Amino acid sequence: MTKVLILTSTKRVEKFSDLSGIPKGWELIFGENLNSDEAVLQVAGDADFVFVDAVREVSKTLIDNMPNLKLIHSEGVGYNKIAIQAAKEKRIYVCNNTAANSAAVAEQTILLILGLQRRLLEGDQMVRCGRQIQAKGSFILDGIPELGSCHVGLVGMGSIALETARRLKPFGAKLSYFNRSQKNAIENELGLSYLPLEELCKRCDIISLHLPVTPETTGLINADLLSLMKPTALLINTARGELVVQEDLIDALSTEQIAGAGLDTLYPEPVMSDNPLLNLPESCHYKLLFSPHIGGTTKPAFEKMHKTVWSNILAVSNGECPINIVNGL
């Protein structure tokens, strides 16, 4: 009997997955509440496939002790919680949903930029307190920027950064990017300019992160790079919290080294109330705009991602090669 271990939200699978094409006789094991490797192995150690939340770990221990395993599939784009080298050594595919939610994350990026620039949280609170005229007057005198007058720097130039650039272009913003390699075709299409990372931080009004988490990118945005940014600059992170040294960001905000940050992702997740970024001094409250890691979680994106997961599972069960392999098989 073919078994699929589902280590993500049961409700999401019920809502977004079309299970009508699953062969009769297959067993779906919903393991959302299995909270240890031991529990997973006891219930589903003989599973053939694992369908896993992008932020849930699939350890080497699990991989080494699941003899029938053929494919581990991330529900989303991220796969840094999966022991991909262990899977590669055992010839187990690891796949993700690359580019499936690019448009959705791009929209969230622009939302965070505009929310910070227009001081959305602060203005909302002042209106609710009967201080609409005071808010309007002070905002005008402080100066309200327009996105079209800004220089936006995109760190990384994958599918999400590309969709972000396409959406920023109609605003009239000047666009630059940093990437491991230059993208000449994209530069020509969208009028982007390439800048080394340090120059990008120095010149741009907005720095937006669009990188996966790797040993090289973990902690990439640190005190040194933050110190290069303009005091009026904004940092936007709709990628992964691990890209930013959190303590350094706290210092940059507290000392007015940068003006603000819009964060869809923090580290660690789930974010708890004791996270230092949630406990900054009152003077910093409106410098931060949070969203609950929902950039890529729109209904169309989830429908597309779940369709790909089940298509890949069925392909591998039929001896075919899946798409979006990330561990080099």
C-alpha cells in the first residue's frame, strides 16, 4: 500500500487539494500533530512520500529511518528545514514550489513599502483617537514620500524579485538589484541597473530582500550593511527571517540608523511575544510594520502549490521524474 505522510495543516489540505485523483487504496496519514521524529516514525515510518509545511523540519534521522521514502515535497518555496544532503545520499527527491507564489509575495512587498511610507499604522491609530487633523498636519510637515521618487534596491533576482520589479516599474521608481550573477535580459526588459551589495545599500531608499536561506545568506543583513543605509531608508523582508541579524536591526532602528522595516518574516517562527523585535521602545513602534508570513499564502497560490505537490507525488509513483527538484537528483 502506498502511504503519503502529510506534515502540514490538515485544514489546508482539505481546502486546497483536489484529492479525487489519488489512487484507490492509497493511505493518507495526517501527521500535523506528530511533534517528534519518534512519533512520526512510529505512525508513518513506512511512508512512501512526505508532504511537508515549508517551515517544518524533516531531519536526517527521519530520512535515514524511512526505508520506503521516495519524495519529500515542500508545501511552499522554502526547503531549508529539509536535510537535503541526507535525502540526496539515499536518492530521495526533494522538491519545492518554486515561483508558484511569486506574484503574491511581490504584492506583499509593495504593501509593506507603502504602509511604511504612508505611516499607515500611526495614522490609523491617530484617527481612531480623534486626532485626524493633527496627524494630517504633522505628516505633511514631516514630508510624505512617493514611491515613484524612490530608488529601490532588490537583493536577489529570482522569480519573486522579478515580479516585484514588474509591479514597481509603473510607480516610476528607480530600480537596481544585486545578485550573484547579472541578469542582462531582465535589465533590458525593466530598466534595472546592477549594483554591488554595498553600493546598493548606500544608494537606495528601500532595500527589499528576495533570497533563499543558505549558509552564505544567513545573517547577510548585518550591522555593517545596515550602517551603509541612509537614515531615511527602509528595509523590507518578505523572504526569510534568517537573512537578517535581528539584534543588528534592533540597534539600527533604536538609534535611527534607518527609518523603518517592513517584515513578513521573522526568526524564529512561530513568532512569540518575547521576540525582541516585538518589544522595542515606544518610540520605535511605528518604525516596524509586521505581517504574519502571509506574503505567499493567497488562495490562488495555495491551489497552484497543492496541485504541483500531488502531480509530483503521482509522477514519482509512476516512475517518472518530478519537477522542481532542489537536491540535485
